[in-house]
Amino acid sequence: MSFDLSGRTALVTGASRGIGYFLALELAKRGAHVIAVARTVGGLEELDDEIQAMGNTATLVPLDLKDMPALDLLGSSINDRWGKLDILVANAGVLGTISPVGHVEAKVFDNVISTNLTSIWRLIRSVDPLLRRSDAGRAILMSSGVAHTARAFWAPYAASKAAVEVIGRSWAEETKQMPLRVNSVNPGATRTAMRAKAMPGEDPETLPHPADVAAKIVQLVDPALTITGQLYDVRQDKFLQYHMPS
């Protein structure tokens, strides 16, 4: 856990709060320059203050991930300034509504898929060439346990996360002969605003703090990591291999 990221550049989406916020801090703590992306400017500014306090720097990018042309320009801007990207953390996402699949409004479904899935593909498309230029490119795609449990009333969110994992596995297969490592993460129930929205009656104090979850996830960007195309389960603190249904 003491690996050094000095001289490396990391792009983190959803960096203004929750797991993304604390992952950005973990990366900066190890010396990485963090490109922090989020819609909430206030949260980004708080993150910047904390990163500066530890003697590091960040680039703040206020951006709605549904702005697909802006995601294309983001990759171009990173190329112009740094020439490569070492770390991608695709963390941002929305929950949508918890309801029977037949009751989900079209606009809600479209928002979930656009934010949680289409934007991830568009982001990968934008930064894949930059990650390939790194001597130890690392990509983390945030998923969820419901991608596998197919939990009742969670269909749009679960579908978006399952699709992201499949994209990650395909991407890992395409790049397995390269230094790039691509893995998905199931953070488990965490003390975040999204979890509170999904489970309003739950006591948040019974859940891990996002700082503790981020401290485990950050190991996936270790330049010495050899694993790719797998799912890291935070609660179990281990990688899980995929297999065909039986």
C-alpha cells in the first residue's frame, strides 16, 4: 500500500464526494496529479483545498458526464498537456429510481444508462490511447453487487453496472499483452449519499466510511499490479474471477 505515484496523472470522475472524493485523496497522497471531474463545483474546490494542504496539485474539471462531446475534448486536453494518462477511475454514477422495471419512466432509464454506461464507454474511447502510452496504465470501473444479484426493483442501475463490467472485461482482453490493467470494483454498501437514497431507513453508522473503502480500492492502481479483467470485492478484499453460469 506504500507504492509511489509521483509523476503520474490520474483522472477521477465523481470526485466531489463519496468514494470518488476519497480515492482522489488517496491518489494525491501517493504523489499523483489528480484530474478531478464532477458536476458539483463546491465539492471539487474542497477536494482541491485538501490536496493542496498535503502539498500536491489537482486540475478541476466541472463537467456533466452526459455531455459526450465534452468527454471527447477532455481526452484531447489531457493529451495536449500531459501526453498520456496513467490512471482512470470511472466512479461517477446515478441510482435512478427503485421501482418495478415496468414502472420506470423512460427519462429515468435513459438518464441512468447515459450516465452509468454510455459516458463510461465515451470516456474509455477518449482516454484509451493515453492509457496505452503509460508504462503502467491502470483503469478502475466502479460496479455494484446488484450487477450479479439482479435484485428486484433495481433493474436499470443493475443493468448499467453489469454492462460496464462486460465492457471492462472486453477492454482487459484487448489490452492484456500491454502494461494496461483494467478491473472492476464492487465497493459494497458504503456510507454515501447514493446509499442513503436507496436505503433511507438504514443506519449509515453501520456502513464503512468511503475513506476506508477508497483506501482498499487504491491498491488497484499499484504499478506492480499484474491482475486484469477481474472484479475486486472490497468487503472480501480480494479479486473474484468470472465464470460461465452453471
